[in-house]
Amino acid sequence: MGNLVVAVIGSLGYAASIGKKSTSTDITLYDFKRGEDTVTLIEPSRYPERLAPLFYACSMAKKAIVVIDELNAALGESLVMLQCTGINSGYFILRNYTPKEKIVSLIKGTPLENFQFVEDNSAFIREQLLAEARQQKTTNEAVTAGSVPVDHAFNVKGVGTVVLGVVMAGIIKKHDALRVLPGGKVAQLRSIQKHDDDFDAAHEGERVGLALKNVEVDDLDRGVVLTTDPSVKTSKVLKVQVSLVKYWNTPIKTGMVLHVGHWMQFLNSKVETVSDEGDWRKPTLTLTLEKELVYHLGDQAVLTYLEGGKLRVAGTMEINPAPES
């Protein structure tokens, strides 16, 4: 079984021409499948007025479709977010006579140069995505630990607590005892569904619905991580090395309120200290977060500044806890 998660950016509702609509909040999901091969499309339905939905869509995805009707600030910000979340594969669809040369100049020297320019043909795109889903390799079965950040949680009559998410690392298996982070609760994994079919396991990159016991919906806000991986950590204070994007034009200063995006977490933080050793584009920051961040040591996160005007995506950072004093 192959599974592919794709962010669809630039034209709200475009994914409806490719897949069937499912869950819809500030992000909207669409699905389609053929045999055992499945594709999930994610649109940031509250973007550009809110930045978080764009981050969530890109964070979950391995690939992107960018529909371009015009050259504007939202397009530029979306391209920067794609780079910061590490998406280097996808499609550009040009409409309204948008010149290809303009886009080529925007993405020159970035990983987005790997994107293909394709015709606005939903049937062709659907076939391409299914072919790519078929080629996705499952995680090595020897891997015994996995993590799923929650993006939606609700009660289902006769089932109980159900969460939706994407397996971001490793493998999860039916009957696993899942740590609920942050916090100290443990949930039992009763069942796993992928696109309405039951499975005994789910691998990295797959979209899942999980039925849980020993935990309530109120314990499962978006961003909570369900994991069997003992190496997953939590911290409320971070000391991080930041790399600001080349379009960012002001230094980070003590006292600024920044948001840290990692997996399905988008957390408010305050800059406590800044040092840059002469290069303000590569500062070291100490951040105090509103609540604990869940991560692996060395994971990359996206740093954003919601008061940044036309560009709110500041850069990336490597996650490490601040040393104890």
C-alpha cells in the first residue's frame, strides 16, 4: 500500500477537482484512492488571514501543488513556507496567463526548482499522484517506535475517542501503548484506519484515524503527539540556532514574540536572549514557549513572526533544549 500526502496551495477549493472532501476546519482535507494506493490533499482554508493553516498543510505533506492565479504577497510567503518545511517536490499550475519566467526567477537557487510546471488538468494530476503514491516505500518493519501528531480529535458513537493525523516517524501498531505528549497520560491504540479500511499497523507518511481508550478528547488538542518512541522529548525552554530566510530584513530582538512550528504544533514563544557573533541572519536564541514543545533532538522547526507584515515566515531552527542553569 502506498500513501502520499500533498499540500494544495494558492486556490481554495482546487483540491475538490481531484479528490473527495472529508474533514474541514482551518485546514480542509480531500482523499482519493485506487486499490491500496491512497492520496490525501490538504488545503490551508483559513490562509492567508491566518498563517498557522499554511504551516499545518505544509508540515504534514511530502509534496505540494501550487496553483498560481497571480503574483502577490501570499504566493511569495507560501513559497518561503514550502522551503522552510522542506518540501522540494511538487507541481506548479499557472493560470490567468501568469508568465512561467516570473516563477522561474522567484525559485531560482531554491529546492523549488525541482517542481514541475504542468497543465491545469485534474485528471492528469490525479493519475500522477496515484503513480507517486504507488512508489512510496513503507518504513523498515524492524522499526519499533512511531509518532503521530494529532490534527483533529472527536468522539464517535459506539467507538469512543478518535484522532486523525499523519504518522510523522516510524511505525505504530494496533494495541500499542501511546504516550500522550506533553503530559503523562498513556492511551491504548484500539484500532487503526487508513482511508476507511482497517489495518494492524501504519507507517511513516500515512494518513490515519486512530481509535483510542484511556484518554479523552479534551486531552487531545491539535499538536498533541501520540508516540511509542522513548527518544521523543518535551521542553518549554529552547536554545536554538536560527537561519533566517534571505527575504527577512530585520534582526531578531530580545522580547519579540515568535511562533515555533513543528509537526502539528504552532506555539507562541518569547525571545529571552539573542547572540549572533556578527551575522544577524544566523542568531542563537533562547526561547521560552507558552507550553512544552514535543520533538526529537535536532529536529528542524519553522520560526514565524505574525507581526511581520507581508512576510511572516522568518526562517528555520534546529530544536535543542536550553541547558539547565
